[in-house]
Amino acid sequence: MKHPVDVHVGKRIRQRRWMVGMTQQQLAEQVGIKFQQIQKYETGMNRVSASRLWDISNTLDVQISYFFEGLDSDGRARAYKDAALQGDPLADKEALELIRSYYTMPEKQRKRLFDLARVLSDAA
């Protein structure tokens, strides 16, 4: 049976890998394992050892704590208080693609787009 923490960590690996535009194969090669193992980590089928998580965090350029963000003290994903944010917005591929595209823009364009989004959301 999958442990909720393993599933959560796997999702966070997948999200971060996708956000940086890396394939499972590329991540696996940089970490020194087969891509099938990355698949198992991302689904929560296999637990990620501490040393492997260290390697993955270095490769994906995040702190290890990134993989545990959003968990409560019982090891379950925290529920959002705002009903509009129910679920995991980063589980949506469209949202991830938008974020990845946003960070590939020059800073000046990002600021202008951010300002536009803020104005549009205030008008809604």
C-alpha cells in the first residue's frame, strides 16, 4: 500500500521536474538510475531514500524541504482553506505549462504580465 508521504513526495518530484523542463530520462541519467525508477518514485510506488532525494533535490535545484511542503503533521496533504483552491493547482498540466512559460520570459515582460493578471483577477 502506498504511503501518503511517498505519494506526495513523488508528486512534488514530478511537478518540479516538469517545471524545469526535464524528462524522466534526463533526471534519471543525472541522478544515476534508470528512468523506470523515477516513474516509481513519482507514483509513490517506491520510496525515495534520503541520499537519492538529496541527489534529486540537487539536480532539480530545490531544497529537500520542497518535497515535503504541503504536508500536515499526520503526513497528509493539507487542505486549502479557500474553497477556490481545493486540490492541487500544480497537478494541472496547463497550470504547470503556464508557470514554466512565465519564468522563461524576460523579467520586464513577466512583471507586465503579472500586472495584467492582477488587474484581470480584480475585475472578475
